[in-house]
Amino acid sequence: MTTYWQREMETLSREKLEKLQWERLKDTIEAAGRSPFYKKRFAENGITAGSIRSLGDLHKIPFTTKDDLRNTYPFGMAAIPLKECVRLHSSSGTTGNPTVVLHSRKDLEEWADQVARCMYMVGLRDTDVFQNTSGYGMFTGGLGFQYGAERLGALTIPAAAGNTKRQIKFIKDFHVTCLHIIPSYAARLAEVMYETGVDPRRDTQLRTICIGAEPHSEEQRKRIEQLLGVKAYNCFGMSEMNGPGVAFECTEQNGLHVWEDYVVVEVIDPETLLPVRDGEVGELVLTTINREAMPLLRYRTRDLTRIIQGDCPCGRTHKRLSRFQGRSDDMIIMKGVNLFPVQIENILMQFNELGNNWLITLETVGNSDEMLIEVELSDLFTDDYSVLQRLAKEITRQLKDELLLTPRIKLVAKGSLPVMEGKAVRVKDLRKLL
Amino acid sequence: MTIHQLSVFLENKYGALCEILALLAEENIRIVAATIADTSEFGIMRIIVDDPQKAYTILKSNNVSANLTDVLAVVTAPPAGSFAQTLTHFTKAGLSIEYMYSFVAGGKAILILRTNNREAAREVIRRQNMEYLCESDLPALFTE
């Protein structure tokens, strides 16, 4: 099924693609210079229109980090007047300010095309019925897929997250053929189907699912495919780069094509910050070259991956990224939610009843991933049983508000957790990537 | 009228209780009564010992989460129904029992209780002329 949404662009020769990238990069650098952030940064680093003369000069521009986004909150990265922006997405704050991404009308059009291109690539057509189980609101997996699927012409159901029985009812009643779903939830969905006597092969029209937003192994993909009787395709996106659609697997299921008419790809060693050798694992660094409201130059994604060498049999010329292999920071990806241990710490440290030592354990229970937080009590010990239970409940509630998932809290005796030395290792990841 | 009870936080894990008891045994602390309240995640052990201050210091110096709580110690008479009668006095005074346990020592049946209003509970004990224990009575409980 080698057909394309935008044949010319998807199969452009490398030479032409790189020429296009250079054209777009030049425009992007010029546009970025109109934002308060890059204006200052260019001045500090002596970057002028003339100093970047080719794609190869890109490395002369300093990296942009998530901290830069936080520090310029809310509008310091805007390269066009707010009047010309039509959408704002924001991700939750962890150590301080949240991050903001602005979109112009053209940015949204381009993004919809980008997602449509991905979905068309895995076989979605205007005759399909697509159900999106992403959260909507600020989470870009919601609107990102919604607009992409509508652009493609599929009948699109914004089911949003949760209520598994209702999801299954929609899938059956609306003859849904394609889902966007996080892998751990796909396994859960299949489990509930079988529990309630629904055979996905017999009782549904499901054929394709797009899975992403959390790490998963090849075995997990195969298992989901087997359980649901579908083909599952890995998708990659991040809100800083619009959201879904940045890179997507083709039907070869061997690496994710990263759309190089949208971004310039670099893979660096997170320690030395120099490019890794071709095909080696490193941190993905992306430069937007098709976004006007908020260009990002050399953005450090913190995601670890490598470029797959060689041509893809599907005929697309855009580079392929391997399955993501973790992070170069301590971000935890859990049930599709991105979170940092410091968010948990900030909340725990507000309770006088708690000590300074705590440990997060991520584990797989049945088909679902759970977070256990063990936290030591401080000296202020009460012998009132109900006070301790209320304490555990209150900690759970506050963490749930912050993390958008519900951890299990276990109060433990002082001194019972391993003593942390230096930069504490607070996270034990025992999840099975099944 | 009140004595010190030692409360100890216990993790729900193999051997946790033994570890705590061993610390007290090493220092010759004698235990006359113990009770454990537990959930699936943790427990609280409440004990009456001959020297609460010393026991508390031992646990603290070993980094054990523990505290001393004032509890009422009422002596109940041997005849049938005296336990019920004692509690009825508290109930009639509008008090609720938060927790309670009993033991026999030095030939006496002793009721340890904590109510939702300690002052009112003391008043009930005084008015009803109940026999009670003070901290200074503790060592006597351990003599045969």
C-alpha cells in the first residue's frame, strides 16, 4: 500500500529536500529574529543573516531548551504579533512556569496536513472511521489528531480519554476502523473487550491503530496487534513541535519517518553536545522550518533515538528514526503523561509529617502500569490511625491534581528507604515493556 | 489517671515487628500489654511498658517513628457486667471511644482507652469514683 498523501513532498530526492530545508531554514532564522528571545540570543552570539550560509552552519546557533521556553513564558518566543496567532497550547509547569506554543492559522493548516500525511501513510482514507482516545484540551494529541483526520476526510470521533465501556460501544456502533491510543491503554481496552464478551475481530471493524506518547517495545506492539487483530503504528510528537505528526511509522513498521520539510533533524551526544556518528544513538534535536508563530531552533527534545541508515522500501525519502530508547533527562512517561520527579518532590516536601526520603516505583500490574510512591514519615509521628490515612489520601489527591494520574502512596517508617547519595535516584522502573 | 502509652509506626513488611521488639528487649524494657492496628499498608503498635520514657528514647535513637500518648487507665472490678457499666458511664457523658484495649496485671483488670475528649473523660472517672492507674503505678504491674 505505497500511496502518498503528498507524493511529491514525501518522495522528494534528498538533494531537493535539503535544498528546500535550506530555503526554509533561512526564512525561519529571519523570522525567529523577530521574537524577543531569539533577537537577544542572536545578538549575544553574533548571529546575523550572513553568518549562517548553509544547512551545515546550523550548528553555529546555540541550542534551545525547555528551560528557555519556561523562562520566556508566556510570549517571549512569539515571532509574529499575537493578533495573528489563533491557537495556544500549553503544557503543565514542572519546576516553574509552564511552556507555551503559539500557532498561526497557517501553522495549524500545515500541522493538519502533517498529521493527515502520517495517517494516510498507514492506510487511513476518507472512508474510514477514526476514534481518538487522547485527552483533548491542552493535550495536543487531542486536537492534533482531530484536525489531521478531518483534513484527510475520515469520519472523526473525538471520544477523548477514559470510560472504556463507552469507548468499546462507540467502536462497535460507529464501525470504527482506526484508533489513536496510548499502548498501555490499548492493552487495557483489549482486556475489557474480552471480559465483556467482545471479540475485536468478530465484533468490530478495527484495522489500524496509532500508538505513541509512551515508550513501548516491539513485543508490546506485537501483543497489541495480536489482541486487537490490528496493525499498530508507532507515532511520535511533542507539544513543542506542535504535537503528533513529527514522525510516524510507515507500513514497513521499521522506523518512523521524520518529516524533513517540517523539521531539520540532528542527533547529538547529550554529554559532549556534538553530533553522533551516523546511525548511533543520541539525543534528538529538532529545528522547525515550517512554523511562523513560534520557530524553535535546535530544540533539545531529550528523547534518545538513532537514524536508521539506508532507503525505506516505501519510497519515502525522509529519514527514519528508530524506536525511542529513553530520555537524556529524568522525565517519566507514564500512561501517556509526561512528568518529572521534581513535581512529586515539590508536593511531598509541603507535608511536615513527611521526611526527606522517598522512592517512586513504576510497575506493571496486569496490563496496566502503576506508580507506587513510598515516602518516609518524619519525626512528627501521630499515633492516630485516621490521621495517617487522611494524610495518605491528601497526598494522593494533591499528586493526582498535579500529575493527572493517581499514584499509590505508601507511608513507610523513617530510615527504611535506601539512603540516597549525591543526586538521588528516586525512580525504580520495573515496568514490563510487554 | 493517665499513663503513657508508646505508639510505634510499623511497616507492613516481614520482620518489622520483631526488629522493634528486639530493640526494647536489649534494654530490658518490659511490656505488659500490646495491640496492633493495621491497614494493608502500615500498622500502629501501641504498648504499655514499665518505663515509657526510656523505651521512647531507645526507639528514637534507633530512628524508629514513635511517640508517647496519654491514655486513660481504668481498673474494672471482677464481677460480670462491670466492663459494660464502665463504658456506659462514658457513653452517657456523650463521649466516644477512639480505641480501647484491656489486660490483666498485678491481679487487676485494666482498661486502656482514649476518648474524643480527655478532660470530660477525666471528669467521668472522678465523678464515678473509678479506680485508675497513674504513671507511678506502672512498675507495680510488673511485680508478681
